Amino acid sequence: MPDKRLLRAWFRVPTLHATLLALCLLSVLPAVWALDKPTGPIVLTIEGRITETNQGGKAQFDMQMLAALPQHSFTTRTPWYPDAVTFTGPLLRDVVAAVGGTGSAITAVALNDYKTEIPFDDIHRHDVVVARLMNNRPMPVREKGPLFIVYPFDTKAELRSELYYNRSAWQLSVLRIH
């Protein structure tokens, strides 16, 4: 008669093997969801080192897709407005995560071809938003919209500097992850 400990181990092994097999399969199967295709006007294109795309090798977002991501708001003073302004939109880190972006830097490109480089570390250290609302209203192009990368300048003294002001980009249209 086999030892009871051996029998118990024998019956646990298939469960362990099944669990390991399930975990392995989950790690190699494609994501259950894919990045939706925009149904409205495209307001943001993301390219470069991304794994989730919806238009060739790029990811394109309309305003509804950005609004579907978790939203964050903060009020901060900026060099561009005389009074504190409330900005609302998804965190830049959430937008990058939605496209499976990895890298060391992000180049933000505005409608007028202004370019600024944002270190990847910034999106994890600071709650940088891709603002789609200013004072709870959509931003037209003539008012720095429709998208504006904004740092929460009033949360840390280090953010109230030219370095971080220059990393903000209004009229954002493209993010290049590299």
C-alpha cells in the first residue's frame, strides 16, 4: 500500500500542473480587449514603442476614448493664465498604459509642431494629465485645446520651474514613445 503522503502529493500535482498551465496560457494569449477604433474626430495619435494599435502601427484616440479612461482633476497656477485653473483628463501614465507604451522618453508634438520631450520617469513621479477640460469645459484650439499636457505645478516646488513648464504642451496632437 502506498504511503498516504505520496497519494496526497500525487493528487495535488495535477491541480498544480493545471494552474501552471493556465497561467502560462494567459501570459501568451493576446489581450482579451483591443484598443477601440475612434468613431469621432481623431484628437491624439500615439506612435513608437507601443503594443496596442488601432490604425496600422499607431494608436489613435477620439475625445470619447480619452473620456472613457479614468479622469483626474487638479487646480493649479500656471504661467499662461492669471488665475488658478482646473484641468481634467486622464493621467498621461494611463494613456501610455492603454497603448502598452514602454520606453525612456515621450516626445509630445503640438498642432503647430512645437515639440517637447518628457522623460518616462515623469509620468510615474508626477500626476501629469492629458487635459481635455479646463474649468470643466472643453478647450477649443484657440484656447490651447483640444488637449493640453499639464503638470500639477502647485503640488511640488520643483514643478514650478521652466523645466516643467516647457514639458507642458498645449494643442497636443501626437505622442512619440521612444
